[in-house]
Amino acid sequence: MYDTAVRHTNTAAVAAGGGLSADGVRAEGLGKRFDDLWAVRGLDLDVARGTVLGLLGHNGAGKTTAIRMLTTLSRPSEGRASVAGFDVVDRAADVRRNIGVASQQATVDPLMDARLNLELIGRLNQLRKAEARRRAEALLERLDLTDAAGRLVKTFSGGMRRRLDLAACLVATPSVLFLDEPTTGLDPRSREDLWLMLRDLVDGGTTILLTTQYLEEADRLADHIVVMDHGRSVATGTPNELKRRIGGDRIEVTLPERTELVAAGAVLAPYASGELSLDGEAMTVTASVAADVRIVDVVRALDDAGIDVTDVNRRQATLDDVFLTLTAPGDRP
């Protein structure tokens, strides 16, 4: 019940001393300990108002724990943080009045229809009846739920419930929006529509903190990124800065047989500026290369070695490369 209340509460700020702060989300040395285990340790964040921060990391890296502290659902063990200018411990009620949260689990009422869910949330956020209805209709249309607006939510598919839960946390136009893997279960069209809507919100001054497993999503939406591994921040920067930091171009060789991976890796090794990546499932060998390496030379070397290939291409580094480099299993304790 408390979790749901935090997600859907967003009345105007009434903090003593003035209105809404220009601050977005800030954290200094934020940490959370469970017995002897630190789930998050020494986390620093500085998310300006009207920007998007992408929080990336493998499962168990501490992303959800960080969001729970920032949304007042979990008290920090160390450090401090503020959201919309309010301390998450000392001014927790004011934080809740200014945020929207969409976590990984849907929280709309399955025994009400979609329209009534959104209208009720609007009324709970002190919107007039007509305004609550207008906001509900606009969000149902934007998230392609108009045709199902009168259906009980319990009859919805998982993707439809996900879209409705996202609409629920947007009814009252929060100043800070926390999205914990918001597009899980959405089809590509719905995901694209959501991205456009989120960018519109940011253009209007909303601050967004986003966790996602879709690195394309972070690349498209995030102004800055923090990569977490075992509860700590291991890299920060814009998407382009992080991609440049781990090296520029990649040469990727696709093979018809998995048995050729090691041999192809041996051919690519002299051209690589770092470690090779061998993917047995995709049957590819990927190597970061310097700017002066020519793809034609690589193709000739593979041919001279008698290695049959399906494809050879040169591409720029992606956030997938950043993520795999910075959170490599071999580097974990």
C-alpha cells in the first residue's frame, strides 16, 4: 500500500520556505547495507532538472536499491540525497509529493477498468473531476489504450498493464519521474511511442531517472549515464563520452560455424587494441581497433588463414560494448 501511494502521489509542493526547487536528483556517498552486505556504496549523483539520467548495471548491481532510497521507500545507511530539492530522509513527505514512480511491478487495480483507474488517481492528486477525466483520456490515447479503456484491468495482457501503470504515474505530471525498466514487455511500436512521450516531458522540465536493460533505450533517452557494478558506480558520462572512453571502432566478424571462433580470434588479435569478444551464440568475434586499421586487411588475413566468414563489418562502439567492458564477469569478485 505504501509503495503504491508513493508511485501515484504528486500534489503541488508546499514545502516551507518556497516552491519547487530547481534541483533534480542529487546524492552524495549514498549507501545501503543489509547486515554485512552493501547493496549500494558511495553513490554520487547529480541530475539537473529537465534531464535524463540512465542508471545501468547487471541484475543485482544495486539499481533498484538506489531508486528505493531516492523515492523514500528505503532509508539510506550512509550518505545523503535530495529529490526536487528535498532531503529524502528529513523531507520524505515533500519528496513524495513531487515524484512519480513506475517500478517493475504493475500496481493499478485489476478489478477496475483502465479509465477509472486513471481518473481515481487524478482525483487522489486533487485534480478536478473534469481535469482528471481529460488527463485520463489523453494518456489512454497516447499509450494506445483507448479501445481497452472500459475493460477490467485483470483482462489486460502484461504489456497493456505495463502501459497503464506508466500512465498512472504520469496523471499528475510529476516534476521528477523514476522509471525502473519502464518498457519491459512492450512491443517495439509502444516502446517508441513511450520514448517520444518521455522526451516531451523532459522538454517541459521533468527530470527522469531511468534504469533499463535495453541499452538502445539509454542511448536514445539519457543525457548522462551512470554504470553500476556490485553496488558502486564504475563509470559516468554522456553516452558518447563513455563510448569514446572504451575505444572507437569495432570490427565484427560473423562465422558460419562456432568451431571457427577461436581461429578467427587468432587472426584478429594482431589488429585489436584490446581484448577480443567471442560470442558463441551469435557466432561473432569482435575486436576494438585503431583508426588506421583497414577492414580490407582483416578480410585478406581471414582469407589467407582459410577461414570462411558470413560477414565482416566495421562499426562504432555502442553502449552494449561499454556495458560489457565495464561489467565483465571476470572482473567481479
